[in-house]
Amino acid sequence: MANSVHHLEHELERALQRLESEVREGLGHGFFELSVTCEVIKDGKRRLTIRAGKSYQFVIPEQEVKMAS
């Protein structure tokens, strides 16, 4: 259980790292298309989806969102 809680505490950071990575990779190629969507799901969590060739989903706890703002 501790591992799953620890994992969730860093979802926002993981999402931001993936976003930066996709932008840098796209710039290296010289062209890219990227979209980011977010929706509120159960218990106030946010589901962030990054689409850049393939899709990456991150479920970010509400507490982590509040700490980041």
C-alpha cells in the first residue's frame, strides 16, 4: 500500500516530465502535434491525458494539485 501512495504523490511531477519530454522530442524532429486534456474524476482526482503520437494518462490526487498551486 505504501508504494501505491508514494507513486500517487508524484503523478503531477511524472506528468510534467512527460510533457517536457514530448515537447523536446517534437522540437528535435522539427514538427509535432500534441494535446493535453484534463477531467475531474472520482474523489476529486484529475485525469490528465497527453496525446503525442501515443497517449499517456496520469491520475493526480486532489491534494497534489492543491500543493502545486
